[in-house]
Amino acid sequence: MVDIQNQKDLRNLPIDRVGVKNLRYPVTVLDRVNKVQHTVAWVNMDVNLPHHFRGTHMSRFIEILNAHHRELHIDKIGTILQQMKDRLKAEEARMEIRFPYFIEKHAPVSEATSLMEYQCIYCGVLTHRPDFILGVDVPITTLCPCSKEMSVQGAHNQRSIVRIRVRTNAFVWIEELVEYAEQSASSPLYALLKREDEKAVTEQAYARPMFVEDMVRDVALKLENDKRIVWYAVESENMESIHNHDAYARIENPKTIP
Amino acid sequence: MVDIQNQKDLRNLPIDRVGVKNLRYPVTVLDRVNKVQHTVAWVNMDVNLPHHFRGTHMSRFIEILNAHHRELHIDKIGTILQQMKDRLKAEEARMEIRFPYFIEKHAPVSEATSLMEYQCIYCGVLTHRPDFILGVDVPITTLCPCSKEMSVQGAHNQRSIVRIRVRTNAFVWIEELVEYAEQSASSPLYALLKREDEKAVTEQAYARPMFVEDMVRDVALKLENDKRIVWYAVESENMESIHNHDAYARIENPKTIP
Amino acid sequence: MVDIQNQKDLRNLPIDRVGVKNLRYPVTVLDRVNKVQHTVAWVNMDVNLPHHFRGTHMSRFIEILNAHHRELHIDKIGTILQQMKDRLKAEEARMEIRFPYFIEKHAPVSEATSLMEYQCIYCGVLTHRPDFILGVDVPITTLCPCSKEMSVQGAHNQRSIVRIRVRTNAFVWIEELVEYAEQSASSPLYALLKREDEKAVTEQAYARPMFVEDMVRDVALKLENDKRIVWYAVESENMESIHNHDAYARIENPKTIP
Amino acid sequence: MVDIQNQKDLRNLPIDRVGVKNLRYPVTVLDRVNKVQHTVAWVNMDVNLPHHFRGTHMSRFIEILNAHHRELHIDKIGTILQQMKDRLKAEEARMEIRFPYFIEKHAPVSEATSLMEYQCIYCGVLTHRPDFILGVDVPITTLCPCSKEMSVQGAHNQRSIVRIRVRTNAFVWIEELVEYAEQSASSPLYALLKREDEKAVTEQAYARPMFVEDMVRDVALKLENDKRIVWYAVESENMESIHNHDAYARIENPKTIP
């Protein structure tokens, strides 16, 4: 059969990225408490394509992935990127996986345990050297300082999402990034709160009002002070309880504090 | 050309519904203040298919719709259902359109105006006689009565969605259903609130705590007392500010109060 | 502390369903080949609430779930429903879980293996006796019979989704429902196809053109003939490659063939 | 009342972007045939915040928007960005609006007219000078060259999305970008095709097989040759009819052809 993908291409246009997207695959992730955790990922894989080739061989992405026998361990991404470069004869390979990750939490008073889910992302790019970004989206409570200050009683509060993305020079647990976000929040979230816990988180949130701007700054400060982190971006988005739109803030990378 | 859709089918299985789904179309809706409002809808249209026909003629759905010249007026749905029955030789025709609808609101103290968006749905089924359901999803604030009662200060609150669906024996404005939901809420939402308004809605919400159960009951009571409404379903869903899951309640149709 | 949820309610309106929604939880599912499979679910749980109680105790849903230690086995749903009825003093309990499920497939010629993902749903309701529905969404290829018949060469084809829901009187594997859909399709889908496989599936699809109406009828016939299945609904939805809307068909329950 | 947002902030961290997100608003867009078109947008607006301010005044974004009386004309975005800079005392202002846009199309043989919807995006950033990006997502058909070459009959094909983003030095119609994508495709899509049209588009697609790589290159060539376009990015994503994942390609900006 003719290998159409290997045909010469005369349009003289290299392609930055070509590959497969939105593939589902079971993965295993390192878990600080339980060693490993089974979860299910969305996977994107792509490579660059020089100007003289008409197409890439899409099935090779899947062959590389399927060599990992029903479950991909997340720390194999470096190896997979090298295999992508080799087998697809590319100068750059990229892989992105997104997955839900569960952490057992203890309610603040009753100590009742429950599982909280955090959406994570792990993205690797390999050219001459590898570049990895780890990310986690942490849902939290924020309580509005302005509403508290002005109002005789009460203050509007809401579920918010803090999105942290980091490049590191040493291993960082997902759990550590989650803690940075939850320690900065008006209150962490829990799947299970008994009555005494609900009282505690309500009062804690009221005592720690945070603007969306405060959230990104407080998380950024913690990332600034963590020597393992060499780049970061932090976003926060509040599903405002008094509006039907969201409040949003973002800081990327300054590392301004020596 | 052979008309494959008209071929005899020997499997002896009638099809309940066959048609087109997820079509986008501009629509015009009656607006209580501004007479008409232009918006953009998602449209589903389908009919039943007797057991002896192999297929329906999908293009006829679109022809019927496109006769409405770049913009469909929502009160034409009855006519369209009849055209669907006639042109597709069906015993039952169904059409569902979902669209965003905007209402100008005034902030409670400053009277500053802003537009709020509400997702609406209009669904018609025609067999021997027509059956219409009107629906609107109203985002509101709910403040937790339990959290308020137990806590020294503050109370958790959040954005919630109230979903109302009604069958009526007389005309009902979208605006009236929105009012039923907003009057029952701890507070309505607004796109624009100045500082004095934010104080007012915070204090109002604190003064009117509502469980998700309270919300569906209070809206249901208003629908019970509206003589034009002959059937209803009310759901409420709270994006809990202290959890990463939602609280949910639903009442359908009782009309228990004579 | 006052138990606000247990307060008397005077609105005289029972609530059909009240509970938690969109909770994420790790689950284990029976796997025909590998015994069990780890995956991650979306969970909804609710109960009815008599007219004289103001609220339900939402935390009890989570306590019941969390007793299952970091991973819920899907065949525990019957037990959980009974616990929900008991602990929440309800007459009706309902639980719905949705999860991705993976099946290893062999390409038709090369026999190359790869994992395909299928979205599943398992829904249980317990009043006096339990009622369970199992469902699976199977992505497949459909090739248009009309386009093939009319055109000198080629025929439009597309990815479609077949949604099967069944009530059964005996155990049915997810894998069996997947096979019913894939055997009815113009072609099954595969994550990995080598060149010889791509030729085979292209030619098979061209040889087996299927309208959306054909799909639901052929799957329905297989479900009619399976004595373990006592009720079913089948939908098919084609992401038409020549339109930007979808074609849709649905059959529910007839069991017309004796 | 204390102006909490104006309080001094001592964390010494400027914020790159702070504002409102996911706001819905009616907009008017220039239409090549009908002069203007009414549609409904998603709106994001944000500004930078210097390190010494604690918070921004979120309500001002909405006040600026609401000055546009129930409908925002898209060519007012430049003015709005300047107002955002002025009223929020910012060095950088950004606004992004996404909206569905309808174009009337004529079927290739019958000339039957129907409306097709295209998702558009318009994004402006103003620092010292303004920077605008116009984008449109065009759904099309792609037919696989490899599948056609290898198979005795037929070829797999599917719905694909081409995403074009451009910076320009002169006015460019949305309609022109749509044409670039549709002229490059195996076939454009239509909402309404009669039987003779379905035959024509099937045969055209079979005669013009296109890889996802071909799509991005052919669109990129057209953008290279359009002197008004000074930067571009083109993506294409195929909802593969033989897989449950998508094929993807992207080219950004080369302008390599002199």
C-alpha cells in the first residue's frame, strides 16, 4: 500500500503540533498517603511535523500509550515523550494528561473523614530537554471582605476555584499544592461536615474574608517562598453568590521576593 | 433516484422519536417590557415513525424551520408542529427550543440598571391536541438556615439555580416565573450592585435563610396559588459554598392545596 | 444546638426528591475479563421528604457513602439504598452513578489491542422493592444508506452514539450491551487501527450502511430477543458529517415481538 | 463606608489580570449581507492591578458595559477598553467576547437556503496601543486520504472544526474567514441539503480527501496570501468517525512565504 503520510509536501509549511486529542485512558498517580491512586485521564499527545512530510502516523501515538498495559503510570511521561520523538522522528513531543485525584480529609471538629476530588493536570514537552508543568484546581470558599465590612450581619461567600500551575526543580506532591490553596482560603471545602464542623467552617470563613485578589496573592506568596518552584501561575475564580457572573484574578511567575 | 427512506421496513418496530437535534437558530421571544427580544436558540425537532417506513425525511424539519426567514418567533411553534405532522405524515410532533433571555433589573438601593440572563425552554408536543411546557432557570442566592443558627457570626451562602417548568391554561410571562423564584430566594442576583446595594443584598440574604427544601416549597406554593398554572415541576440546586458537590430538591405537580 | 432540619413544616408540601448531586467518588465495577475495574464516578443520591419535615440531613448521604472506604463497589448500591431509607427515614431512596469503563479491543485484521472507553450509568430506586437500570453509551460509526445509494463514489459517515438503558431479570455484563451496539453499527470504533485495519473498517462500513433509524431498530431487536431484558430504551445520535446538527432516534420498551 | 478595595496592599505582588468572567450580554455584529446581526455573547473583562492596591472595583466593569443600553455593538470594544483603563486606573485592559454568528448558505445544487452557525471570538487588549484578535470556528467535513487510497470503496469522513485566529491591518469580514476554511475542506457543511445536494457534497468530499494536516496547511496558505492578515493561528480537529478520540493539528504565525 502507498504510504500517503510519507508523501512529499510542497506547501512549504511546517506544522507546530499534530497528534491525538481527548483520548481516555486509565492512569496511576503517586499518592502521598496510599502510595498509588488509580484514576482515569483525558490524554492529548502531539509532535511537530517538518514542512516536507504530508502527514504524521497517528496510530503510533496509541501504540506507544498501549505498551503501558491497561494503566499508565504518570512518571512514565518522560519515557513516552522520548518514544514519541523517536518513533515519529520529531524535534518536539508534547503530552498532556488531566485527571481527577482524591484526597482523604478530616472535618475540622468531628474529624469525620471524607474524600475530596481535585482536578489535576500534568503536561510535558520534550525538545532538547524536558519541560514539565504540574497543575491542580482546588475548590475553596471565599468570603467577601467588602460585604462583611459594610453589612450589619453576614457576608456573601461562595465556592471558588484556585488553579495552580508550577514548574519545579524537585519533586512536589499534589497534596502540597492543594494545601497552599486551602491554607490561603476563607475555608477549605469538605465532602462531609457534621453540625459542629459546619459551625466551625462558617465561623472560620467569616473570620478570614478574602477577595479574589487576596487569594491569588496569598497563594503566590507561598509559591514564591517554596524554593522547589521555579515558575508558577495562579488563577482564582469566584462563582459569586450575589451575581450570575464570576470574579477572576491571575498572577503569573513574578518571583519578585528575593 | 430511489427513495430509500420510503422503503418498507420489515423489522416491525415503530420508532417513538426521530428527528434533528442541537440545531442553532435565531429566535424572537415576547418581552413584557420591550415587546420582543432577539436571541439565539438550540432547537430539537422530532416525530414518531410507524413501523412500516424505513426512515424519515430529515431535510423537511429544516425546510419547515427555514420558512421562518432568518428568525423564528416563539409563538409560531404551534404552527410548526402542525406542519411537521402534515409534511412528515406523523401522528406526533415534538419541538423543543432553549434560549437565553435578558431582563433589565434595578439594584435594590441605587436603582442602577443591569441585564440579567435567564435560560429558558419552550417545549411543544402535538398529537390530537397540543401540549406546551414553559420553563426558566433562575439563578439566585440561598443562605443556609442551619449555618446561621449555629454560628456566632455569618452563615454560608451560595449561588443556586431554581428550575421551574409549567403547563398553563392562559398566557404566563417568563418574567412572572422569574419573579416567583426571586421572591422566594434569600436574595435575587444582579449583574450590577453598587456598595450600598451589596450591603442591602447581604443583609437581606442573612435575614431570609432558605434551605434547598424551602426554596422548592416556596416556589411551589406560589405556583399552586396561580390559577393559570395546571401542572408544574420545581427543582433547586445549590452550588454549596462549603462542599464541592451540590444540594438538590425537586417537587412535581402536587397541586395539593385546594 | 437546635435541629433545624427536624423542625415542623407547615407548608403541607411533600418533596419528591432531596439529596446531593454531582459528587465525585472512586468506584469498582465488575469486569468480564479482569474481574474488577477501578474507575471514577459522578454520584447523585436522594430520598423523598414527607410534608411535615422541614429538611433532610444531607451529611448522612456522605456518611453512608464514606463507610465504603475509599472505593465503592457498584454491587453495593442495593445495600446503600436500604441504608438511605433507614437512616433518612424515607419511603423512597434513589442513587445514580455514572462512570467511564474501559474494554480492551482487538483491531479487526492486525489484532492490535487498545482500550476503548464507554460511559456507563447505573441507577437504583428502592421503595418497597428495588428497581435498577443499567446503561451504556457506545460510540460507533454509521454510514448513510441514502448518500451511498445516490453517489457515484463514497458515502458520508460519522461518529454516532448509541445509548442503551435496560431493566433486567438476570445479570447482564456491560460488555454484552456494548456488543449489541457494535454488532448493529456500520462499524465499531477502535482506539488503535493499523493501515490494514483502517482498510477493513472503511470497507465494512461501506458494506453496511445504517440510518439512525436502522441503528435503534437493530439494537432494539437484539434487546427484544434477550430474555433477561424486561424493559429497554435505545437512542442513537449521529454527529452528521455533512451537517452541523445531529440526527436522532429513540425507541422505548415495546417488546412487541412475542 | 470604608473603601476596602482602595486599602494599601503590603504583599508587594502586582496582579496581571483581575475582572469579571462569563457574563452574558446581547451584542450586535456587522453582517456582510444584512448590515447588522443580533446575537448573544459571553463576555470577559479584566485589567491589571498594581502591587499597592488591595482590590479592583468590579462593579465598574458592568457600569461601562451597561452604558451600552441593552445591546453592545462589537465595534465599540476599542472605546470600552479605553474606558476600562481610565475608570479603573489601569495600564492594561482586556476584553473578550464570544458569540454565535449566522450565515445564510445556498445548497450546492438545489440552491435551497439555510442558516449555518459559526462560533466567533473577538478579543481586544489595550496598553499603549490596541491589539485585536478576530476568530471563528468553522465546522466542515474532512475525508481521509489514506482510507480512500487503501479501500476498494468508500472512505471514512467526519465533522471537523477549523479554528482560525487573526490579527489584521485592515477590516476582515467573519464571512471571509469562514470561506477560507470551507474552500479548503473536503466539503462545507449545510443545515439543509436536498437529495441532489447530498449526492453532490458526498461526491465532492470523496474527490477532495484532506488530512487534518492538509486542512491547517491549506487554510494557512490562504492566510499567508492575504495581505491584510499580519498574524494567524489555525487549528483543525477531526471527530474521527473510526475512533473515539480526535485528530488535531495546529500552525501558528509563520508567514514564511514572502
